Amino acid sequence: MKKSILNLSATLIAGLFASAAFAQTPAAPAEAKAQAAHTKEVVKAEAKETKAVAKADAKEAAAVADAKADVASAKADAKVAKTKAHHKAAKAKVKANEKAVDASATAPAK
């Protein structure tokens, strides 16, 4: 009996040592930590770049929209100026015709 208890306790102790040896996992090496930090920085930089590109595209689109609005405004202004010029010309023609009619009416008939 004594021998079986001794064998049993020896087996249990050996099992404890074995499980203790396998249960311990080595600490993450510094290289893996450095790699993780590097990956994190790369992802951050890419996100920053993407954000900057999107911001620049938005600025460009706004500038194009402003330019189109300026062009549209200039076209509208030109159209108004043309309309005014045509109106003035029409008034001048009417005045000239009126003067001609007045002149012909007041001129003595030959």
C-alpha cells in the first residue's frame, strides 16, 4: 500500500511539474510588439492620407462648383447687358424714326 501511495504521489507531482511547464506560455517577444506598433502606425497613416485626399477632392469640387457659378453669373450678367443694349438700340431707333417723321412732317412739301 505504501508503495502505491508513493507511486501515486510521484505521478501526481510529475504531472504537476509537466502541466506547469506546458501551461506557461512564453511572453510575447519584443519583435512581435514592435511589429504590432508598426502596423498600427501604418494603418493610422493610411487613414490620415485617405482623409486628406477626400478633403482635397471636396475642396476641388467646391472650387469647380464656384467656378461654374461664376461662369453662370457672368453669362447672366452678359445676357442682361445684351438685353439692355438691344432695348437702348430699339429706343434710339424709335426716336430716330420719330425725328424723321417729325422732320418730314414739318418740312415744306416741294
